[in-house]
Amino acid sequence: MAGYPWKAVGTPHGAERLEPDDGWSGAIVCADSDPEAAFALCRTLRKRDMPLSPLLLIVSTDQLSELELREDLFDDFCVTPWRSQELDARLAHLFWRTGRGTRPDLVEYGPLVLNLETYQASLSGRPLDLTYMEYELLKFLATHPGKVFTRETLLSRVWGYEYYGGARTVDVHIRRLRAKLGEEQANLISTVRSVGYRFGQSRWGA
Amino acid sequence: MERQQDYVLRTVEERGVRFIQFWFTDVLGTAKSFQITPAELENALEEGMTFDGSTIDGFSRVQESDVLAMPDAKTFQLLPYLADGHPVARVVCDVVNLDGSPFEGDPRHVLRRALDRARSLGFSFFVAPELEYFYFAGQDGPAGKAPVPLDHGSYFDLTTHDLASQLRRETVLTLEDMGIPVEYSQHEDAPSQHEIDLRYTDAMTMADTVMTVRMVVKEVAARHGVMATFMPKPLPGVQGSGMHTHMSLFDGDTNAFYDDSDEYNLSPVARRFIAGVLGHARELTAVTNQWVNSYKRLIIGYEAPVYISWARNNRSALVRVPPTKKGKRDSTRIEYRAPDSAANPYLAFAAVLAAGLTGIEQEYELPLEAAANLYELSPAQRLAEGIESLPGSLSEAVDMMERSELMAEVLGEHVFEWFLRNKRAEWADYKSEVTAFEWRRYLTAL
């Protein structure tokens, strides 16, 4: 799917349950087999507090008439049998139009900027020389600012496999990251006593 | 391609890295490297780089001598101290045979095997060494001459105090840029002696880190025309340079050394581990103290251990159990005080770990804590208390290692044999020397 990570979702409930922590970036809804259910799903997605957009609809040629008066339910559509180049181009265009670029490239927090495309991190314009795991850990934290994570969560989400050090490895990497961030910015990552770590300010401003 | 490798390739491209150094370590703990260009990198990450193992100590075999350096992508790191112009990066390598099997002479492989053994018992092994070293005047120092401490060198632009603090500042900043948090201190008791305390990590990362720190310390000093040395005992009459190593075993998130029902807060695991280390100390000293010169540090009177014993607050003991604040269960640890800064960290950590694990597996009994200052006991008293000494010379240490099944097992036959041969040769060379001591003492008197 043009290199984007994706998940298959069957129902409005599934869309809620499987949603990633940082939210869906968009949806592709296949309406060619069960149009009623597909339009219902579109309607639900559009009625959320934060209406889901962009939404790409896939329809068959004889369904084109059904799109009438449903223009609010989708941002673009593609006719089956679709070609993958066409789908890629439409997705790229939709993301560009909705201001997301081709993918969420930059994560910024104060003086810290992470470029997810090139794996580069910088602090006030000065590049940070991170090892791969340090980068991955910083990326995970910086994309979830204000949230507190336990060591176990970080280990399973960032490392994703068993590692020599166990959960203590997380402490080691946090310390290494703080060293590289330097004294002034070392407090970007705070230790939450007997819980774990938090990047940036708490959501409650505490 | 794996994301780690992709990360390395993209970083090289984005940062305009001109050269990538491939680092590995020989059996004696000497850092070795060759460098490749970005054009070769992608292939090297996948397939490794062939080099001639026979050119390097301990990496030689009679027939096939080609081996592969396989970069460990997660150790990829830019080298800030070489950052003039185009950046240079390093990556630590495993050495493997052409068929992909681990090369028996690779110290990383020796440590990994020991860590696997710990893992099979449910433990991960954490270490935090304190590295001591000296600064001396002159970059190379005249071969065979006594070194000149900085205090006696002539520096026109900086006082020696300024120079030492500048070296210290640069070293700390460089290490922190490389993600190595340190505590740094200057000794008062020996001239120009300094100490870097490293915060704990898993043992493999720490062995890589020790190699890096030794390199950075020397590099920063050399830029100022100063020589840094990790020689165990560079000057007579003052303290030598040790690598006191703090160690603990963790079972998941739990410090396996801690037990709050014990009067010393030491768990049975900790007690047996200490007993194992003490029980095998004489066999493994050839590895933790591998040079002729190492044994000039292990003498009475300079805070270096001599007698095989453990204690909580007694710096003459070989194993010290540092007191920890109440409730600080994670910091319960033991400190092994014999190793010196010129040991091969991979082999030293592997040897001490293996001795401790043997103590756990075979449920060794921990001897009583050494109560008094052991240096004040008479030989008869020590005999009565069953307190033995560490080997007094490299020759003695090698003899003890040779008889040790444990050391043959932890090092593997290849390294074990090579090490014994190499150290016997070093001792033979040393024995054929006539020293300044002998001229002073005997030349006119006899």
C-alpha cells in the first residue's frame, strides 16, 4: 500500500479498537461488495469528534451513480479494477492536499526535530549523533509527548524483542539519550518515580 | 533490509560520512580497525568484510586465515573527536569464519557465550567499571625511559592544572556526545592520575564502551601533545591504575543480588556469586591482570587487593560489597577490585561472570567477611584463617590459569591455548631483562 503501514478493519467498532495511539492518518473504504455497510462506515468515520480525513472510496463502475448526494462521505474515489500506481498517486495527492505531505515526516518538540524519513535528529539545528536504538527510543517518546510509559512498555514497543539487559536496558538508553541531549535539554525526558519515563510536559501541566 | 541497516546507510548519506571504521578487538584487548568507504557499506553490512586474520595477534590459524568482520549495526556511532570536516563513523564488529560461524578467537564471542550461560540461568549481567589512567608529558614518551608526569612537564600557555581540566572537559564532552555518561575525578594521591567512572550497562555494551573510552581518552590527550596511558603501574611508589568493576545480576527487573531479609541485604545468589569469584580468583587473574607490569600494582600498600577475601567496608578486600542506601535495592552490587585498566574487557567480564555463575550453580559457600585489615595479619594468622593470595607474578598467574578447567571452558580452547602461549613468551622476554633495580642494587655491591 505505497509503503504506508495499514490495518484491515471490518466495522466502525473495529476502526475504534484498532486505532493507533497517534490516530488514523486516513482510510480506504471498499464499497464494491457491500455498499450499504461501506457507506455506513464512512458516515461513522465522518461523524467522529475529529472527522477522519482523507477518505478514499473504492467502487465499481456500475456504482458510480450511487455516489450522488454522498459527496460528503469521501474525499476521492477509485474505480475497480484499480491499478496500484493509480491508488498510490491518489493517496499521495490526498495526503498532500490535507497538509500531511506524503507521510508524517517531521516530529518537532521545542528545539528537537526528528526527520522520520531520513532518521536524523537535531537539537536547535545541531545534528544529534544517535545509535539506532537511541533514535528509535527518542522517536517513540517524541511522538507521544506528555505520556508516561513504563519500562516494560518501552521495551516491548521500541525493542520489540527480548534483549540482553531486560527492562534495565531502557534505563541505560534513557541515560545515553540524556547525555547526548546535553545538560540543558536532558530534562526533555523526565523520570516518573516508580512508574517510568515521560517525554516533554505532562498533559496536565504538572 | 533490516531497519537498523537502513538507519546506518541513511545516516551515512545524510551526514556526509566519508569513512566508516570497523572496530574489533584482539585477544589482548588491543583495539583494531580498518576503514571502508560509504560505497562499500551496504554490501559490508549484509555480508561482512573479509580480512586476513593471521595479521592480528590471536586471530591466526595455520591453514585458513581469512575471516569476516560482521558489523553490529546497533553499535554504529559517529565519532565526534574526528569531526573536522567530513564526519567519520565507527561500528563494532563480530569476527566470524567464512562459513558464518563465530570465530573462536573473537573476544566478543567469548563474552557472548558467557552471557548466554547467564541467560540460561535467568540472569542478565550488568557492570560498571571505574577506569584509572595517567597523563604524562610528551605524546609518545621516549621508549624505555621513565615517564614524566604532567606536573613536571613544561607548558608555556597553560598551567598543568588548566591543562588537566581542559583534557577532562573535552573528554567528558566527547564521551557524552557518544552517549557515554560519565563521572570523572582527579586523584590527589598519584600525580597526573585520573579516573572515569562509567554508569552501568549490560556487559557487552560496557566492554564496547571500555574500548571506546580508552580510545577517546588517548585521542583527546594526543591532540594536546599529552600521552594518556592505561599501563597498570607506570610509576613506582604511587598507586597503579585499576579497573574496579561493579557487578550485579538481574532476573528481569529484579536485582537478584538483593534480599532485604539478609543482614547485609545479600541474596543467596549474591553470596554464591561472590563465593564463586573468590573461589576461582587465582585462576582468572591472568585474564584480569594480563601483563608483567600488572603484578607490580597488586602489592600491599597502594589500595590494590592482594588477599582473597570479601568485606563491606574494607578497601583491602578483593571483593567489596558497597553499602547502599536503604530501599535502594537496584544498586545492591559487588565490586571486584583486581582488574586493571589494561585488561581485555570482554575476556575480563566473561571470566569473572563465569566464576560467579559456577558459584551459583554449585552452591558455593561464602567464607566469613574479612574483619580486620588483612595487611596487618601475620602470614601465620592468614594461614589459620584460610586466606590465600592472588598470584604474585604473571608467571604464577599463567600457571594457575593453565590448570583451570573453568578458564579453558570460558575462553574456549582456541583463546585459552593462544593466551597461555603468548603470556609464557612475555614472561620469558621479561626474565631475560636486566633492570635498573639490579644495577642499582648489585653492580657495585657485588
